[in-house]
Amino acid sequence: IPLLARPQAAGNLSAREVQVLQLAAQGLHNRAIAGRLDISVRTVEAHLGSIFIKLHVTSRTEAVLHALSRRIAVL
């Protein structure tokens, strides 16, 4: 999956966290994200937890809205 974010837009998110966030923004659930990225569901959950902390959000919806508003992800 190509990275859409400019480095400054993504803040301190890792490349993999950006990928997970982009797929979440597309509406994929954790199992589908895991399959697409060839990682475990637990790893997806860990990435999402890290994303929440780094973006100072408390939900997947907030994280996706943050990503869309900063062009970290596009629909």
C-alpha cells in the first residue's frame, strides 16, 4: 500500500502505523487489515493503540478523522 502522507503530516507515526491508519480509513476491520499487511490481528491492535496515543485520540473514528483532515489518508 503506498504511503500518502507527507512526513510532517504524519507526525511521529511509523510507516506501518500510517498504512494501518489508511486501511482503517478505508473501512477495513482489524482482521482485513492484518490480512492485507500480512501481520497478526494483535499487531494491528498494537499499532492502533500506538496511533491513538501518538495522535492524542481515544477512538478509531477520531483517528480516522484526524488522518483524513491532515491528508494522512484519503478515501
